[in-house]
Amino acid sequence: MTTPEPDPPSDSDGPVVAPSAQGEPGRARPSRRGKWADLVAVLSFVALGLWVTARLWLDPGSGVRDNQSDQSQFEWMMAHGARVVTQFAYPFHSNQMNVPDGVNLMANTSVLSISLPLTPVTVLLGPRVAFLVFLTVGMIATATAWYFLLSRVLIGSRGPAWLGGAFCAFAPAMVSHANGHPNIVSQFVVPLIIWRTLRLGEPGRWLRNGVLLALVIVWQAFLNLEILLMTAIGLGLVIGVLALGRAELRSRAPSFLAGLAVAAGLAALLLAYPLYVQFFGPDAYSGLSRLIRGYSSDLASFVAYSRESLAGSSRTAAGLAKNPTEENSFFGWALVVLVIALLWWLRRSVVVLALAALALLFAVLSLGREVRFDNRGTGVPGPWAALENLPILHSVVPTRWALAITPIIGLLLAYGAERARELAGSHPVARGQVRFVTATVLTMALLPIVPTPLPVVHLDPVPTFVTSGAWRPYVTGGRSVVALPLPDSTYAEPLRWAAETRLDMPLARGYFLGPDTRPSADPPSVALFGAPPRPTSSFFATIRRTGAVPPITPQARVRAVDDLRFWRAGVVILGPHEPEHETALRRGMTELTGIQPVHTGGVWVWDVRSFTD
């Protein structure tokens, strides 16, 4: 049986969900010409992916300029995936960072569905190359998956499908997240979830389709749960509207619901233990901090241009996003005008109306607890204020709801281009004019948001002390390496060093999300970037921030020894990455411990094993 057949297209009907071309009665398999068109489309996505990441590939010693900490964290995660495969390490928690407590990796971006299969790349070429493959191939695969969903299932035409696929993968929000968030730009599983959900209504195949849907849900769960949540909400709303508007779909409700029950049951079974670890296991936390939950979209940003767009710059984006990686709502005024026009033109389509409602919902949620305009609070409360403390939703960054608008606009562009193609075909005399107007409008709206290559910065090489394994004698007996300054969300270089050792080098503290166990935490166990501060970590954070060494008292020396014992420290190292504060950091550790450091392998080394024996 087939998926629901659309009504015959006409100028007044909107776009419809078309059946899959693969194996469907009455639809021809792709011709040789069509296969060549598919190949050209995929190659163009490869070119776009390499264009965006070109500077990272061309400079082997570079990293993303605007989010080096997250790149270091993902390199660590890639190394963890390889460690799971090669050393059978426990996948959901690790004690190789934040010694002695460890890190709940299910509550962090462990990306096991990518890091495990990329183990050969990580082992043979290193975690940086694995990170770069993840980032680049993730965007290419996302565009390709949307292209095939649109060309085979939703529309049936390759040109509009290419337009929609390219936008879904390389829109400003996606390129913004390419600054260190490969798990967010890798949305290639989302079209698979949509495809398998649409197939649930096939009579007689509810079991098979339910199992397949469950598998892709699990795949996405180990890639990014936030994207999975948005996909579920979006699909639920659109399918609900379609079911209300089309009687032929309601007739397939029994098969659909049976398949959905299978998918939900099997996915719940497969994810039960990992989710238990995430929410109730060691080092689990309860929602994001109020500060992070305040990351919202500025109302003015929807018509502004992202700094990674052809028409954008740091000036056009100034003050409208919390950081360059979270420019989720930057579509530009020309595209906004086009989308409004498309919604009016295609307003008779139930699909378009559902997509419009969904985009509006996500846009409103992204405004956060208070609506802001042009970097100023308006005093108008947003609906998110009533939702942000609910379970699950308290772990969502509100501005990322706007990220879900990108695929909606991609779908609208594809539907609009298909309607223009149909219009040209049904009016041969005006075909040239229709094509000219279509090309002109799309160029005016999309040319300003064409992505530019990601800006990069040169990274200092990993010190020889780390790459040579000179640290190994210091960490026997369960000891750790303490890096100065201690790693956190603003300084995560030590995670990159550890990744180069395949995580054999255990680190004190680190960059991760963990529970805030301080008595002052409100609410209790809310997420904190890194471990709760200790006196010595705060001491060196002050030096890094000010360049001055705080007064060193006998009490400070006692607390420093206590902290080194807590971290099970075997060695303290100061690398070459803080040249402006190196003297102050070195003096601070020397006066705290009374141990004179030795410079070896590109780092200053304090042997502190005597404190932890």
C-alpha cells in the first residue's frame, strides 16, 4: 500500500505531501537523467560543506574562532567514543574528566551515535580530524537527507528539493552553530524520522514501520535530544492538523496508531537505561541554570543578518544574540518578506497553514521569559515564562526554538518553488516570465544569507609533555593531572590535550554540565558549567581574569593542599596558552605549594605527589 495520495495539483490548491517514489505503484523509478541530477545535487552539498569549513581543512593547526571551548569538548567526546569501542569503556559516564567525581555523559553532548562509528577516524587521524569530519559531513548529510525526503516523499521535483535541502543545512542558524556545535548542524536523522512517521499509516506494515521509526528515534537521541524534542512537537502538530483536514488520512489511523505505539514502546525500552542514567544517575542535574534559560531571541534579530552571512557582520548582529554560535533567528528582512508572501500565496494548503502555525509557535517560544527588541527589554512577558520550569522544558535553551524554524522555511521555499514550476508548466506562453520572476525573487531573498567560510584561529600545538606520555608516571595509583588555569567553559584546552592521549590522561575539573551541589544553588542540583568552584580553582580564575596574584595566606596554602588531595593530583602543569598571565600563574602555584616548577616538554611542571601520598 502507498502513503496518502495527494489531490491533483492546481493553481489554487496548496502543496501536498506526496508519496514515496521508491517502490510505489504508478510512479516511475528515477531515470538515468534523474540519477545524474541526484549526483549533481549531492556534489553541490559537498562543495557547500567544504566551503563553510574550508579554513579548518586548509590549516591543520586551526580551530573555530568563536567557540574554541566547545570544539575542545567535542574532540574529547570523539576520543571517548573511540575509547568505548577500543577499550570497552562505560559509555554513559566517565571518570577521565572531573576527577574524582567524573561526568555524566548522558547529561552532556556525548554524541555516541557519531563518535562510535567514527572510531577508525579518531584512532588513525586524531580527534581533531574526527571533529572536522563530524562537522563537515554532518552538514552535507543533512542537506542530502532533506533533498531525498523532498524529492521522493514530500514534493517529487528535484529542483525545489535542492533548494529546500540546501537551506535546511546551510541557513544562517546552521552555519552559526557550525562554530563548534556539530551535533546541532548534523540534523540528517530528522528527515528520516519524518519519512518513517509518514509511512506508519501503511496498512499491514505497522510492526515493521514502528520498529524502523524507533531505531531512527534512538539514533537521534544519542545525537541531540533537544532536536528530537522539537521534531516530535513539530511532527505531532502537523500530522494532527492533516488528520483533521483530510478524511483519507483518518481512515489510516488504526495502522498509524499501532505503528506509533510500537515505535514509542521500543524506543522507550531501548532508551530506558540511558535516560535513567541521564536524569537519575551519578552527577545528574535538574534543569539548566536561570542564566542559560535566559538565552532568548531578540525580536529584531528575525530581520537581521547573521555575521556568517554574505550581507552580515559582527556589526549587524551586535547585541542581538548571546554569542556568535546562537544566532538562531537571523533570517534577514528580504527572506522574511518572501516567507510572508509564500504563506499568503499558498494559504489554501493545509500543510502550509500547519507549518505557519508551527513556525509562529517556535518563534514565540524563542523570545524567552521577556520579549526583547533591539537588545532592550520591553517588559512584555513571553509564554516561555510559564513553561520554563516544567520537567524536560527546563533543560531547553529558549533561543533554540528559533532553530526549528529553519527547516520549516526550507519546506516553504521548496513548496513555493514547486508551485512556481507547476505554474510555468501550465502557462507555456508565460513560462519565461514565471521563471525569471522566480529566480529574481529567490536571488533577492537568499543571496544576502549565502554562508561565508567559518572564521578560524590558530591553536597552539599540544605540548610535548602530553604527546610524549611524560605525564604517565605522575598519575599512577588513580591520580590526576591538574592544568593551570583549571579548565572550565572559558578555557578548555586541557580537554584537547586529553583527547590526544585517547583520554588516558585524567583531568581534574573540566568543561561539562554537572550539578551545582553548593548550598546556595537555586534550585538544588541545577546545571553548572563545570564542577562547583573550590578555593584553589577560584584563586587561579582570579589570576586569569585580572593578571594579579591574590594575597597568599597560610589558610590559602592549607586550602590548596586540601584541593590537590581532593583532586588526587599527581602533577600540576602550566602550558603555553596563557602567555600574558604565565608569570602570575606560575608564581601563584609556586607560593601556594612551596614547590619550584620544572620546565619540560613545553610546560611548567609541579610534582605534587607528596601531597597525595
